[in-house]
Amino acid sequence: MRLTNKLLFRYPKYYYWGWGKGEWGEVKHREHQYKVWKRIIKIKSAKPIPVIPAKVPENAVVENPNKFVESDYRVNIDYNKLHPWPYELKAEEGTPNDPKYKQNRAFIFSRKTVIYEGFKGAANFCHAVIESDINSPQIVNELEEDVDVSSALMDVINRRIDWCQNDDGIITKLQKVREFPRIDQVPMNKFGIRPERKEFNTLSTFCDATDLFASRNFGFVDRRKLLWPKASVTFVRDGKLVICNLDNEFLTVSNADTTTSSNDPLLSGNMLFSNEIKSTIEKPIIDIQPCNWEICFDKSHFYDEQLEYAFAPQSRIHTIYLGTHFNHLKKLVDRFLKARAVMMCYGYTVAEARRRFGNPLDFKDLENYKDIPEPITTQCVFINQSKQSVGFAFFQLNTLSFDSDIKNQIWFSGPYDFNEQREEIVRKLIAIHRLGAPRVMQKQRITSVN
């Protein structure tokens, strides 16, 4: 059968059934629409433009309108590169073709950023010195010595963690991982517990169980847990914009009004990890030559400069709980996770310092880059599901300046294997719950783990 021009675009098979679904059908449908569109343009361009005579008012200047489009006539349009709507090429975000594109670029840090220099690179940006990479601060060790973990508590934690790791009832589809040498083969669908859920439930188990134990044995303290907090802090360093995204699993917040000041460090509400702040003047910042602080960030375009730190003014961050939050195709190196913990602690302490001593409404204000009259402390508990480990980072902010002789201080403890060293992790977490809490004289609430 000979196809005429009319039947060429309306073949009975495709006119009735359509082009089908899938990649082949979409391509054929797009080619068909393109041919129709090009044919319509060709037909319309062949029609003569009607000339409608009109009377011109007196004293009116008549100009030839063709001179305004004369340059367009000389352009040879390549119709093969044009795409009809809605099949035209859309601009990608972050490219000059994007209507929201800005020439400004910022250094972005998020929980998925890999700092290749590890915690040393993070310490270089935070203007901090590492006091110890294996031991906790002295005050934490003193609080840890008073803790006597009961067998009933460990039994509850063991049963709960076994459920988190193996017996969780929510089974979802896992990511397909192509393994060598079968890179060209698509693996079968697998169902199980996602690593992000295991991390979150394991951290929640350690946090909730130790909080109940500490409240039962050492007195009730106001600790509020915020799930999936959203916060960002913006800096200006060396004339460049730096944005830190402080999203994490959850964090505990304490009421600043309940803290008290005392000469006894065990009764002080604002607990300091070190009272020898001036001793940091003689300690040098870690050198990461030939790299610099920019290695801690991903350079990207940004669209909104007004980033707010939206937390209640009467609250202060006590402990940050951080997970890797990604599918573990391979084991994550501990020094990368330590670097993220340092950046999280630094971001939250800087935000609190700006709120108390600086100008939180304008990150470019010079008041946000000076020494502070009082140090601010926080700690981070991080978990690495790929290595089955839990670690601790302690941070003390002594200055907001990047060039001050006084430096900030960092301590690391761990990471510990939470299958073999659970009791050490529990003892450390109970000490952290007691950290910064005054011994209030009140009736203890009835809480039991039996």
C-alpha cells in the first residue's frame, strides 16, 4: 500500500493503539510530534501575509516595521535543533541557563560531605586544636566513674538493639548493588531494614535508656529531644561565603534557665571541658598543606542567603546525635565521620554564641567574628552502621574569630564497637546526660528498667 502524505502521519495502527509505553514509545511519539510541528511551520510560512490598507492620521510619521526584524531574516534557523513544547530542553539547576542562576557561589557543608583530610581538615577550618583523639575530657571521666551500670539496664538495651539490627518488622526494598565481576548484570531485588533506620533506632535506644537510668539514679533533668532538626549557619571567610547545613538525626535541648553557676564543677550548669583556655595560645593549628580550609566543603551555587537558626532563645543545644544516613555500599572511614561531628558541633556552638554575644540577624556583622567572654560547649554522639561502632566528640568554643591566638578545643573518645563494648558506651552516655545538670533537690520520679 502506498502511503500518501495524509496517511503518513495517521497510520491506522498507531492512530488506534498509540505509540505505546516505555522508552521506545516515548521516542517515537516525540519524533512524530516533531514532524507534525515542522510541517505546520512549513505550511504557515508559505501563506502570504495579508496587507490591510489603513488611513494614516495627519502629521503622523510612518516607519517601515520590517527594519526592526530585518536582522532576524538573515539568521538561518536550524529546525533540527528545535524542540516543540513540552519537549524543549529544560535548564538544569545551577547552570547559567537557569532563570534563578546567580553568579555567586558558596562553599556548602552537609552531613553527606566527605572531608578528605578527615577531622584534621575540619579542625583547621574551625580554628581548633585536638586535645586528645582517644580520651574524653577530665570532667566526663569523673562523672563516668560514679556510674554503676545494672544488669537489668544492659538486658533492656541488648534486647532492644538486637531488635533494631535484626528483628525490625518494617521491611523495605534495598538498593541494588552491582558487584564485581558481574557489573553488567542487574542484581535481584532484596528486601530488608535500611541502614538509616538501623542507625536512628540504635541511637534512640542508647539515648532513651540511659536518660531513664540517669534520671532514676541521679535526679530528673529537663532534656527535650528534637527529631530531624533543620538549621543552617552562614559564615564569611577570606571574602567567600560558607554555608553549613546542620541537619542530623536528633539532638537534645536543655533549658538554659534551669542551669546554675557554682564553684563545684559537678554542680555547675555551664560545664566547661577545660578551664585553661589561654594554654591554647601556644598550640599550633593543624597544618593541611598543600590544601586549605576549602577542602571541607563542596562548591555550589546558592539561591537564598537568608538562612535562619530557628531554635527557642531560652534553650541551648546539649548533645547532637549524628548518623551517616546513606546506603552503605562500602565501609565509611571513621575519620570522615569524626570530621562531620566536628563541623556539627562547631556550627551549633557558633549559632548559640551569635545569639548570646553577637548579631544573629546578620552573619556579615563583625561582632560575629570576635572573641567571646564565655566558652560554649557541646558534644556529639555519632554512629557508623557500616562498622557497627559508636563514637563521641566533645567541642568547646573559645572564640568566633578565625585569626585569634586563642583556639577552640576538641576531644574524641572511641569509636567503640556496639556489639562488644556496649557497657562502655552506656557508661559514657550516662555521664553525658549528667553533664551540665545541677543536682536538684526534688523528689525523684519513679522510673524502673526492671
